[in-house]
Amino acid sequence: MPRIQPLPSLLINQIAAGEVIERPASVVKELLENALDAGATRIEIEIDQGGSHRILVRDNGHGIPGPELPLALARHATSKIASLADLEAVATLGFRGEALPSIAAVARLTITSRVAGAEHGWRIESDGGALAAPAPAAHPPGTSVEVHDLFFNVPARRKFLRTVKTEFGHVEQLVRRLALARPAVGFRLGHNGRPVFDLRPASALPSAVTAAARPAAGTEPAPDAPDAPDENDWAGAGLAPEPVWAAALADRLTTLLGAEFVTQALAVEATAVGMSLRGWIARPTFARAQADFQFFFVNGRMLRDRLLTHALRQAYQDCLQHGRQPACVLFLDLPPQLVDVNVHPAKQEVRFREGRQVHDFIFRALHRRLAAGAVGPGAAPAPAADAPASPGPAAGGWQQPFPLQVRDARGGYAAGFAFQQPAPAPAAAPAASPPLGYALAQLHGVYVLAAAEDGLVLVDMHAAHERIVYERLKQAHHAGELRRQPLLVPVVLALSPAEADLAEAQQALLAELGLLVGRLGAERVVLREVPALLHRADPEQLLRDVLADLAAEGSSDRVRIAVDAVLATMACHGAVRANRRLTLDEMNALLRDMERTERADQCNHGRPTWIKLSATALDRLFQRGR
């Protein structure tokens, strides 16, 4: 029988490297995080052969004193924490003291560093974990880390590396993510001697913006402070459509993610309950097939988190086509004590102390921003739902609100209209033109053509009315209690003891969701009532799915999602159909209702409801000005 014996330190480091260092991009991540923790404002990355041959990261941070260089390559030696209290409030990207020794154990590594004010720098070398003594070296203030021959002494790991193109693609994606997180830092990336990009610091970014966005460690807003709303007072969260930092970071965002994303992006800024959220979310029309344009940062740390992803998907729930993914760049800041970053070997996941509160904060902020941007870029804000109608001229000008309800689809739009001439212009035009302009004509019984101040607007009348009806149905339904309908024959379910206990413990919550459940035995429950709108659904499967959600997440959105799906179907069938001819009054009423309706940019299935052809685009089509 094999005897228990301690492992050699080199083997320990190689095992640890297997958790932290998966590929060249992992090395670059650890080195860049060290550089950022050192206060660097300029970082240069040079990669050869995708990183398997050579990686060089050079920064202008505060440097490492010569006597501390051997400690930098020792396991669990760090300058970032010294106690459990430090770990629970860690604000740096690195804190375990594992990265450099793990890299040194599986590669040939050289560190050259100089602290500010020192006469010269120092250099230390490691060959697969075998350290040489530090030696003086010429170097500017800062640190350079050079890694050669990654996995040279672990051939099994080296065989798993992909092609040079693939490995460098991971490196480039990683650097772009970190460059998004730290706009005040300049980044230069090169591959095989050729520059890939050179990002200057966003010097126009006011330091006060960053300082205000991140609460100090160990602090939370006073409960009676005017800028610290109650945790249930979401109306107190501030939303700025054009924040200062958004304009300051536009160049970097364009360089890293492309001009199309910037054109389609909505700036988000919200603050509540000691948390702040800022960043950009793309309009639903920018949705992608993959989730490759979703960038989340928590206290400056890039990560992938199920809770954040779920809040994002929920905010876009009824305005994306099936299978499409939203795009975003979001920065969440909260006190370090409220988030545990020490839950993943590569620090790619975190755990929130108040996960439900974080989820709801993000969901509501994104939901409101999508609703606020419903009338499109550059449009005037939509009037409040209960605002009085703006007075205006008769035909051709502002119209009195025309109630578009579900019944309108049956007869309200029956008046004939093919291609009427637009009504005469009013003698005195209103001070401000409505965002979607005034109706001119109906095209092919499908589209409404309108004239706006800055171009022509085309509206898909069915898609637009479908969204209007859907939002009104949701408001009417959610304003009242969820009506339940007794089952003709109660359904008895055989569950596991844990599921039955959960159903009994959550009876009150299930009743709020419209599910009336009773306990029959150790492994049996009975379902007596379901939501009235879901009377055609499979009641047994619905309850099982809700219980699965409660067991995994502590809450369930399945009933709300299922109810909204029924309302969406009702709206689709109740909306005005193609080839239904409308009068000018009805077309203008449709436009005004779109301006008052949340998410009017898309129908319930994610298709756009309107497009605008700007005056500049029209001039270009007719080659005017040439």
C-alpha cells in the first residue's frame, strides 16, 4: 500500500498551475492584474506565437524592491492582504500570491523591476521553478515580466494548446476586456512584432466620476441621506441618458467594440442601496447569436456570473427574438464586504451576500433604460402615461389621443384609407414636432409613412400596435391580484420528501404566484388552483418547474413569464392586422401611442416596429450636394 508522504514544492506549484494557468491567456490575465494592482497607467503586452513561445508584460507601476523579488515567486506571499479582515474586504484584483509561482513552475520566467527613486532595478530568473539570485539590472521605474516556453516541462498540458491564431484570439479578447474595465490606463498589444492596437488613457474621464461610482470599503450610505434611497424605493435610482463618463469613454468603446455597438448603445447609470451601476446596453436590434458582447465587471473585476446574466436576459425578455443574445458593457460597484471574490480558482466568479437585491437592482435599472429609449436615438422623451394631451391643430398636426385598445383591432381601424393626400399644414405649427412625426400615408396596408423633423419614419403598424396592446394588457393584469381558477379535478403529485417539504414551506409564496398547494403526505402534495390565464397549461409540470426554481434560486419567475407569454399571444391576435386601412387620425394616434409606450422599438417577438431614414441619408440617395 502506498505510504502518505509530502509532495515536493515544485510538484505542488505545478498542480496549482493546473488550476490557475490553462493557456497563454491565463498568464496574460495574471500579469495584467498584477500590473493594475501596482498602479500602472501604461501597460505594454508583446506576444510571440500566440503566447506559447513568449509573453512580455511591461508596466510603469510602483515596482518591486530587489530583496522582495524572491518572495514574489514564493507561494502564498503577497503585499495585498495580511488578515482575514483584509480578505473579506479585498479591493485588489489579485490577493492569493499564487500567480507568479504557478507561472514560474511551468515556464521560464524573468522579472525585472525598479521602484521609483532607486538607482537601478533588479532582475530574477526562474527556470521551471529553479530560482537564480537577484541581480542588478537597468530598467525604468515599473516592472517587466517575460515568460518563455510555456508548459515546456509539462508536455501533456502543452499538447492541449490550440493553434497560434486561436490562442492569440483568447489573449486579445482578454486584453480588450481589461481595457474596458480600466479606461484610465493605456494598453498596447503586439503580436509577432506587429502592433494590434495602442489605446491611450481616457484622460477626459473626470476622476470624480470613478470615485463617486465606487463606495469606499466598509462604508454604506446613511439611511437618511438624500442620495441613498430605501432598498425598496427604486424610483429614487437616478438614470442619466448622457452621463459625462459615457462621452469620455466613447473613443475607447469604439476602438474595442466597434462603431456599430456605440451607435446602438444606451448609456445606463443607476444608484440605489449602496450599489451603483453604469455602462451601456445595446438596443434589441443589435442582438447577436452568441453572448460574446456581454461584458460584466464587479468592482473593476471582469467575470461571468449567472445572476448578472439572468438579470440581463430578464430585462430583455419580451423584446428579443428567440435565441438572440443582448449586448452590454456593465460596471457594478458595491462595498467589498458584500461580495466574495474568493470562490473560484481563476477568480472568474463571485458570490453576492444579497444576491436577490443585486439581481433586482440590475434588472430594474436595465428595464427602465430600455423603456426610456423606446422612441429611438435623438427623439424627445415620451410624455407620461397620464399626461394631458398636447393641444394642437386639427388634421396634419398634433392629434388628440386616440384610444388603441384590443377592441380597436376588431372594428376601430375599419375606416378605409389607401393613399390619401396628406392634410394641409397647420397655420401655426407646434413648438416641437413629435419624435415620430406626422402620418402622411399608409403603404400596402402594412406600413405607416410619417414625416419627422429630421427625416422619414416607416412604421410596421401591426408590430407597433402589438407592443402597445401587450404593454396595456400587462399593466391591467399586474395592477390587480393574480386571479386563480380552481381545477375541475385537483392534481395529486408524487414528489421527493425534500420537494414536498419545500412546497409546504413555500405555500404563501406559491399562493402569490397563483398556485394553491396542500400537503397530503410525506411525498405527496395536491394542486387545487392555478392562475386563471394558465388554465390550459400543464399544471403538474408548472408546479414541478416552479419548485425546481425555488430550490435552486430561492424564487421563481416561471408564472410571470408564462402569464406574459399568454398576454403576448392575446396582444398578437388583438392587434390591428395587415391590409386594415387606417385614417390619418388613426395613424397619428398610433404614432402618439408608440411615443407613450415602453419598448415601442420592438414588437413582442423582438422585431423592429419602426425605422427612420434621415434627411442626410435621403440627400445621399439623390446625390444632393455633389
